[in-house]
Amino acid sequence: MNKLIIFLAFVVMTSMAWSQTPEKMSYQAVVRDASNSLVINQSVGIQISILKTTSVGTTVYTETQTPTTNTNGLISIEIGTGSIVSGDFTIIDWASDVYFIKTEIDPTGGTNYTITGTSQLMSVPYALYAKTSGSSTPGPQGETGATGTTGSQGDTGPQGIQGEAGNEGASGSDGNTWLFGTVIPTTEGLDGDFFLKTDNFEVYQKAAGTWSSTGNIKGATGDDGVAGADGNTWLFGTAIPATEGLDGDFYLKTDNFEIYQKAAGTWSSAGNITGATGAQGIQGPVGGGGATFRWTVFSSYGQANGWYGSNSSSLFGGIAPSTWTDGSAIAANISSDKQVLQTLFNKKGYAGNNAMVCAEEWYSYSSTNGKMAGALFRIENTTGSAIVWTAQWFSTAYAGWGERASVTINGADTWNSGGANYYTNHHEATAITIPANRISTIIFIAGSSPQSNTRSTFLAFDLDCLSLPVGLKFVDDLDTASNGWSN
């Protein structure tokens, strides 16, 4: 954004006929940008404040206006007629103190004021001063007289006759104001004013209503300076320069990394920065797809022997098998201990933009038996702001037997199926906020569908949701990460 510069500002108090007190002041300003060009025919936002006592004193009145500059960059407004922000212009006691006028401008016409200026009101129109001041010459202090008795209320007197209009005042003296622009004004300016034509620095003065040139402020061209010392600048490209560069400069030819130095006006090769070819590295492991993740599928109950592992939570993510399939366990209940997570999520998957984790149908013997599927992602946000990733996924769940589908990020309950029953065609779009500047753990859990002799367990990701937003990336570091959801 260009900075605006107020080259000319003056305040004129308006007068009103019939001896009435004026309730407004005229204000004009010529506005220029940082390159000294007029800002013409453009709406600007301006806020005017009247300050009391000092230039940073109490604000007694504030208003806003949105005038438009003319072809000479001039704005003209009447203070007291704008949109009032605070205060009452008509009750300012001009006689009681010193006052300052503060202007704030938004060059775009809005209220983002970026240019300010404050100046003292060196004089106040007689009508405004007399409104509150009384006599301009105070007399000597008299002794306090005795309090008299209160008199009776007198009758209202008749309306006085209208006084005659006063004589026209004498003409004011010629001004000496400077105006600026690239086009000589046609109507602006008073006799005695000056105008600087900023495109050629010609100065004009107005006399008898006409602008006439008085000279040019641009000085003669100076002598050439002494020659500078030889530089040691680096230039770059694929073709050796014909004229660029000084003696002592270097040039790197980026297509073959040959270095040249200039001496006596000629570029000569000084060597090559390409090193010798290194030995062949060892073959790296076969890479996976775009998404690397951990996953698991497990049953909870053996029909012949009861709960697996004697219902121990240590093998099942810190949650007892009976809680997984009979107690409505969710992903947020899983332990943050990385060893416990490695024990449960002990299979590694490599996927592209989509992944099918588990799609199984199995025979159900009782309400106690159940099967769960889970996927664990480690995702790094490399930016300084949180990023929302929307996971598009299928899951099964049966609330009647306490088998829920759910999502957690860093141990928080992001989403769960609650009291719903989901079959193999249920699809979710879960928005997950990935915190800035860290690696987060996101876990998806699917239960099994309602019982009908057979049951199904389904967990899958689709709609290219594993193609992460810019700023996010998958990290395979579960084996080395520290304990706790903060790591």
C-alpha cells in the first residue's frame, strides 16, 4: 500500500448570517503518495478528532467522513457534519483551553487509518469563541457582594426587531501556500501562492489569478564520481556474459558448474566446482506407498476358554478384551505408552491414497464374542498453524453388544458411534484438527456389525483421503517415539 502524504492542510471556520454561532469548520488537504504523485479522484477514509490541552490530550469530539479527492488531489470537508464517533461538536468550550485537530486517513476509503497528523488550532473563529467565552478582556476582580433577596419572576418581554446586516469585511491578504502536482491548477490557489510541478520541478506563482513560471529548483548535473574499486561479485547463468561484470568478479556457469573470473575485461575459466563421482551407495529398502501406518485385527473371546489372555489389558492396548467387546471401549481409552501401542498395532501397512484394513465375515457364537479392527497413523504438521484433515472411512459397530467405532487424536475423543449400529455400508467423514509444529497420533477403531448368525468387521479409507493436505506428512516412528500423547 502506498503511504499518503498530506502536503497541504488548512482549516477555515464557516460564518453564518444573522449572528448565529457556526457549528462546523471547513477543512482542506492535498494528498500525495510516497512517489510524490497526487492521489486523484479517489475515495479516502478520514477520521477527525478534536483534542484538548495537548497534542495527545483528551479527545472531546471524533467524527468520520469519506470524501473524494479532486483532479488535483484536494479533499474538502466540513468538520461537524460527519458521522459522529464520540462527543458533541456544538458544546465544545473553545474559550476554556487550547485545542488540537488530529487527522487519520485510510487511502482505500475504509477505516484502516494508517496516516495520522496532529496540529494546534492556533485561532478559533470569533463566533465559536464568543459562544462560551463572554468578554474577551476580563475586568478586575471585585469584592463579593452580599446575597440579595430573590426577586419575583418578571414577565417575558416582547420579541426584539431584526437588526441590520453588518458591512462586508475587508479582503484578506494574499496567501503564500505551496501546492503540488503534475498539472497546473485551473481554479485552486490564491494570489501569492506557489505551485511545484513535480514531474519537471518547475515553480509557478499565482498573481492576478494567473499561474506564471518563476524558475526551476532542479540543479545542474553533477560531475562524474571517481571510479569504484574492482568488485568481487558472483554472477550466475548458462551463457558467459558479454558485457556484465567488473574485473575481479566471478561467474558460475550453472549447466556445467565451471567458474570464470573477469580480468582486463575478459572472462577466463578458473576451475570447476563439481567434485569427483562418489562410490555407489548400498541398496535401500523397498519403499511403501504414500501412507505408512500400523494396524491390527483381534478377537476378544474364545468360546471354549473365555476371554483371551485371561482378560489382560497389557496385550490389547491397555484395555481388557471384555471392555472392547462388552464394555463400549473407544480409541481414546487406549494407553499412550508406545510399547503398549507397538504390542497391539504390530502390523505395518503401506498404502497409496486409499487403504482397506479389514473386511471379514465370521460366525457369531454368542454376544460375548467380538472382533475389532484398528489403524494407527503418525502424522506430522510441519507448519506453524493447525491443519484440518478430513478422514473418509468405513466402519462397523454394534451398540447393543458394546462394540463401538471411534477416532482419537493424541488421546482425545474426536468421534465415536455412541448408541448407533453400523453395517458394512456405513461411511463417515471425520474432520480432525492436526496441531501445529508436532507429530500427532491418530487411531481409528471399528467394531463388528449387528448379529445375524454371521457378523462382519469392516475398516477402510477411501475418496483419496490418505493424500494429506499440504503441510502434513505421514511419519513411521512408533518404534522410536517417546511415551505420552505429547510426543
